[in-house]
Amino acid sequence: MGGTVASRLAVAGLDVVVADTNAAHVAILNDIGLEVNGFRTKLHAISPAEIEMRDVGLVLLSVRSQATRDALAPVVDSAAHVVSLQNGLNEDTIAEVIGSERTIGCVVGIGATWIEPGRITLDAEGPLTIGRLDGSSDETLEEAYQILSRAFPTRIAQNIRGSLWAKILINSVTVLGALVGMRTGELLESPERRAIIARIVAEGIAVARAEGVRLGWVFGAPAHSWDTGSDEALKHFAKTFGAIKSVTWRDFELGRPTEIDAVTGEIVRRGAALGVPTPLSAAVYATLKRIESGDAQPDPANLDLVAQAGAAG
């Protein structure tokens, strides 16, 4: 996601500096540029050790959830504001480290896949939604809006927490592709699978409500409609994002750490803290962790086992 946004901003003429821990990736970006769907853009890329915050006003943070705190280290003593171009609910972590007044939440509507150093694919295009955690507006938020609009259609939301929760519910579905070994469209083809998935979404909505989050629309359907399932919303989602391959599935293939803890794991943890049952989500989380550790494999039968565990719970 970071590379896609950075390359578009560079093409738009903005002064963008990309920091990345992958030395081979950095070298290619400086040499021949980053390839996104066959189009290359040269970028000014550096390692994290080379970061100089003196003249930086805005940081677009696009790291894995588990790397959030470490990535913020150069930012802490600066005056820069941070936009979270991430999955999950990392805005709470960012606000804890640098203060909510310097934190800008962002819901990323694009889907992108890292293929190899210097090459990524943009799998789905969508808008960026940004906002302050308290719903306020200020000059820096407007500046972030103007900048990000040069990359993708962007809007400012007063209820960014509701938007962030709607996105993590989407992530809780796309991550299921790694559970069964299917792209999102194939996963949602089956009415039986959609029925199970609707129950998983409903669990997340219940947790969000218990947190006091105002949810409007989820997958294009009113949040309250998920109390009895929302098959049409999932079918529409499949048409729009059917080509997406779960980043967690890609993590399994590459043998790298996943963000499961920050997606389904986050819903399960918050549910437990609030006394909200999440038996299906807990079964998904446990199975994905087993796949991550090598004790299981992506398989369509995994979703049936999740349904059974949910019924037992």
C-alpha cells in the first residue's frame, strides 16, 4: 500500500521519500524504480537508519501492524503528524506513542500485493478515508487530504472510528482467503460459505457496538442488517474485490510473520475484554495461527471446522 501511494504521489510531482527495511527493495527503487502493474516510477528511497525528520511534516505510515511502535521511533521527538496507511486499529497505538493530536486515522480502500523487491501489484482500487480520532478538523488534516487526493480519491470523515471498524470487518473476511486457500471472489461464491462468513462479520459488529463505536454501513449494508446475515452485501463485495488474494495467504507462502493478531485476533481480544462472545472468530484465529506455525494448511474444510466450533461455542 505504501509503495502504491508513494509512486502515485511522485508521479504527481510531490517530494516523497520512502523508507524501507528491505535493502534490495530500496536499491531497486532508487535505480530503475518501483514497478506497479507494469509501470515503473523512480523513488527516493532510504533505509530507516537514514531517516531525518527535521523537515518532515507528514509521515504516511505503511508498515505491518507488529512493526508500528518500532517504526514510530524516529517520529517521537519531531513535530510530524502520522497518517496510518495500515490494516487493523493501529491508530490507538500511534496515539499512545505520539499523542492523538498528531494521529490521523485512515481507511485504505485499495488492495495491493508485494511480489518481490521492486515489484508490487495493485489488485483493487478504492478511496482513502481520513480523520482525527476525536472527529475534529484542522489545517494539518486538510493538508493530508490535499496530498493523498493526488494519489487516490480521498475524503475526510468525522466518525473515523466507525470507518476503521468497518474496514477491520472487511479484513476479517479477506483474511479467510488464507484460511481456505482461495481468492476473495472464490471464497464468497458459495451460499453456504457466505452464511458462515456473515456470522463472523456479525460477531465483529457486536464487539464494535460494545466499544461504543457508531457503525453506519458495513460492506455496503446497514450494520443492523448483519444481525440476521446480509448475503447480498457479501455477493456485491465479491464482485468488487473478488481478485484480492489475502495478504495473510501471501505471508504464509513467503514464510513471513502475518498480521493475524491485528485483525481477527484484535476482534477476539476486544470481545473477551468486553464480555462479547466471538466463537467463530476465535476458531478462525486459532486455525490461522496453526497454519502460521506450520501445524495446518489452507484448506476449504477449515471453514467447516470453524462453523462446527462456532456451533459448539
